[in-house]
Amino acid sequence: MISAIKQQAKELSAELNRVDWPTKDKVMSSAWTVVVISLFVGAFLWSVDWVLSKGFAVFFLKTR
């Protein structure tokens, strides 16, 4: 049982050494891209929600 755990730990270590880890610049670039796109999508969804809520409010107030 212990030897199987040791073997898995060795295999995990070997696998992690083969991983092509991104550079700090690549991580920061990707992070900023995510932030900018998230802000854009949030602003877009907020504006669509605002327009639809105002439109429905006008429509339902006129139908009463």
C-alpha cells in the first residue's frame, strides 16, 4: 500500500516536470483579457436589462 502511494507520488512529480507552465507575462495578459471581457459583457447585459425593463414598463403602463 505504501509502495503504491510512493509510486504514484513519483509519477505525479515526473508528470508535473513535463508540464509547460506559462510565463508570468502570459498569465497577466490572460488575466487582463478576462477582466476586460467580463466588464464588457457585464455592461452589455446591464444595458440590455435596463432597456427591456424600461420598454416593458412603458408597454404595461400604456395597456392599463
